[in-house]
Amino acid sequence: MKLKIFLIILTLSLYSFSYEIKLSDITSKIDSMTQKERVSQLFFVYTPKKTNFKTCPGGVIPSKTLLKSVYKKNFDLTKHFSKYDIPPFIGIDQEGGMVNRLSFIYKFPSIGEIYLDKENQAGIINSQIELMASLGIKVNFSPCVDLSYKDKSYINRTKRGISQNPDSIIAFSRRYMKLHKKKKILNAIKHFPGYGDTYDNSDDFITAYKGTGIQLFENLKIFSSLLNDASFVMTANLKYPSLDTLPALISKSIVSFIKSQDSTVIVMTDDIASRGNENPYMTLKRSFLAGCDMFIVMDDTLFPHLTDSMVVWLNRKEISEKDVEKSLIKILLKKEYLYQIFKKK
């Protein structure tokens, strides 16, 4: 009964469809999937080259080489992945500046520079969106809504910060995501609950959050204000001693806070195969148990082994089938918005 109520709430609150989606359509789809197919939907996998997956992941992150091939009309991402019964999300982190996956086409300014250019702001954002849409991109892992004050912090020295004013971050991010939505591109806000003034890159090793308690509180308010506008929220690979002894992606209390604010948003990890996560299998298991819905894996060779591990854990009752189903429902509903997988032909 609880699952049915959960389904109804999600269906009504996520998107407005011009046709009816029945509970039976969703549950029938899930029931028809193997365990391997179900857990595969929980992964966002880096894809360095044209790949024919035996079991399709929930999302793919095409490499710059693959994007160049798409741009030159040598490969069609959308057509290639439409052959799967449930097509994957196709996502990149196109922020601009130093995080510019499309720099081989045009070197877009950083998101902070875009924020400051009030006159051309919408035009620059729309140019990025049009380019992403033309390549078949459906998800942008942007914007970074981290509140950072120090010039030498990781966020500011990589020019990934929007502003040092919380209200300005919220207003800009809402506009930014609204423009993406017009082209049916979904957004992920990051890095929850905020990178603060942390100097180190947590891809290299997991370190503790640097910043004041007030700063962290203000960043939590930023995220809370934007969750309803975003489709995904990406957790940070940082420890927050004032919140938990565990890193955010494996902290049940931190992940639960996100879900208490918005039950429809997909909670995703940053790369679980990064150098900072010494054991991707343990990180996967602990982040799933903490409540994360999707897992970024930037080493594509790990994908089949990670899904096999999840199937083993399910069969041993070490993780819950119901929790997989809850995450899968959120994923399928967002895919319905993009791909109409349940719409009657």
C-alpha cells in the first residue's frame, strides 16, 4: 500500500503529461525486467566510444571523442540508444570555463562569467543548450550551486562558482534550469550539501568540508530552494563533521535530508570509481544503503561487475528490492518525460 501511495504522489507531482500513465504500466514494466536490468538503470556510465551494451545502463556520459564524432555527423547518439527498450539518459557536465565538454566546438565562458554578463546571459546559456540538444544531450550536470568565499578554494580557483550571494545563486540557477527545460534538458544541481571553501579536489581523496557553520547552513538553504527546479541532485565526496562522520554520499542522514525536501528528485553520487573512493564496490553498496538512487561510474569496465555485485546483494538480502524499485520509479518517470516509454502508440 505504501508503495502505491508513493507511486501516485510521484506521478502527480513530477511532470504534467498530456496522457494518462497508469500505475499498472509502471509496475508491469518493472516486473518484466530482470534483476540485472533493474539495477543497471541505477548507473550513469562513462562511454569512451560507441558501445553496444548487453544490459543498458540508466545513463551514459559520452566522451569528448564520442561527442566529436556526433558533431561531425559520423555517429548519432539518439538513434544508437533508441534501440533499447528503455533508452539511457545522455548526460555531460557542460558548465563552461574549465568544465567545458564542448570546447572543441566553442570555448564558452565559465558559469560565473555568464552570471556577471547580464546583457548576454540568456543568449550564452541558450547557445550552450542549443548545442547540447543538437548532439542529443538530455542531462546537464550543472549548475554548481556551491557557496564559496575564498579565492583559492577548489570551486573558485576552477571558476565553477556562480556568486558569493545565496539569493543571486538561487535566482540565476532557476533561470538557468528554466531555459534548459524549454529544450527538454534536465539538470543536476551539485555538490550537496556544498563544497564551501574546501581547497582539495575530492576526486583525488576524500577530505573534510572547509567553511563556517553559517556558510554550510546558507548552502543547505540554496539547495532546498532549488530542489523543485532540478531533476537530479549530486552529492559531494566530502565529509561534513558537523552533520555526520561519514562522507555525504554514504551518509544516510545527509541523503535523507534531500529526500525530505523533495521526494521526486533523483539523488546521485559523484564518481564512485574516483581515486578518492578506494573501493568502488563498497562505496556503491554504502551509498545505495544511504538512499542514493543513481551512481556515476567513470570507469566503464567496472559497470558489468558493479551490476553483478548488486544482483548478488539482492539475492543475499543485503540490499532491498523495494529500494531498487523506488529509485527505478523515479528514473522511469523522468524518462517518460523525455522518451514517452509508456505512451500508447
